[in-house]
Amino acid sequence: MEHLLGPLTRSQSNALVGRITEHFLREGFGFWAVEAPGIASFIGMVGIGIPSYTAPFTPCVEVGWRLARQYWRQGFATEAAQAALEFGFETVDLSEIVALTVPGNARSRAVMSKLGMTRTAYDDFDHPLVPAGHPLTRHVLYRLSKEAWLRTRGLSRTLG
Ligand SMILES: CC(C)(COP(=O)(O)OP(=O)(O)OC[C@H]1O[C@@H](n2cnc3c(N)ncnc32)[C@H](O)[C@@H]1OP(=O)(O)O)[C@@H](O)C(=O)NCCC(=O)NCCS
């Protein structure tokens, strides 16, 4: 969870890259490095992954993102996440992809909504990797089924 709780040290960053690499080798997908062509070769990471913990909604595949601050608010997270969802639904053939965050992360929740993901309060949960009582323990869960994704995609293609 350290990647959600603040800046990473170099050793935390290296350990995270190690876990992401293992995930790619094991599952065939994971969190990709994001390039903004003509702007920067590496602006952050976006991808799909299998959470390592147990919760009411696991086993599952989640979509997630983290971009360097200077690249926020330009649509990059949404664009990259759309590509990750396409890979998850079309190549991996997943039936559902979820996303999770703390209730106060309005930017991340806005990305989830823009992706067509929906949240019900029934799915709210205490993250098992965050200590009980910590301000970031409570999480909201967003879901997107393959059927809903195909509908959203058809609509966006129709609208051009
Ligand atoms: C979450 C994050 C990836 C969003 O990246 P981004 O490139 O800014 O996302 P987008 O530009 O695609 O969309 C952001 C949307 O957030 C909304 N938004 C932006 N600022 C906002 C604010 N202060 N309050 C509420 N909503 C806001 C807007 O709707 C915006 O969409 P719009 O530009 O079409 O209006 C980025 O903020 C980040 O890396 N944060 C730190 C890591 C993190 O929180 N990761 C998620 C952990 S669950």
C-alpha cells in the first residue's frame, strides 16, 4: 500500500517494479509505463492487476493509475486506463474489472466515472492492507462489467 500513501523512496520504487515485473511474468498483464508521445517518455504507470489481498470482492482484476503531478488534468489517466480496460476485456477476456480508492480521492473517482465505472455504497470496504483506524482505511469500490464496457464503447464510437 505504500504506493498510495505518499512519495516512494528509491528502494520502495525498485521493489514495486520487481512486483510489477513478477505480475507480468505470472499473469501476462500488469501496470504499464505510460509514455506521452512528444511530451515525455515516462509520465507514470497505468494498468490492470490482481490484488494480493483478500476482500469481499476478490478474486478480481483492478485497474489503477499513478501519474507524475505535472501531467495531471490533461486526460492522460483516462486515456491510458481506457487502453488498459480494452486489453483486459478484449485480450484477457475478463468479465469484470474493478477500481478502488479512498472516498476523498476526487480525481481518481472522476477517472472511474469517466470510464463508465459505477459504485454502490454496499461495496464500500475497509482495505485489509491499511491499518484499522488509519484515515485511509475506508475505500470505495467501482465496478465495470464487460457488457457495460461494450455498451459505453459502442456509444462513444457512435458519437465519434
Ligand atoms: C488520479 C490521477 C491518475 C488522475 O490523473 P489525470 O491525468 O489528472 O486524470 P484525467 O485528466 O484523465 O481526469 C481527471 C479528472 O478529474 C477531475 N478532477 C480534476 N481535478 C479535480 C479536483 N480537484 N476535484 C475533483 N475532480 C477533479 C476532472 O473531472 C478530470 O477530468 P476532466 O479533465 O475531463 O474534467 C492523478 O491525479 C494521480 O496520479 N494521482 C496520484 C495517485 C493516485 O491517487 N492514484 C489513484 C490511487 S487509487
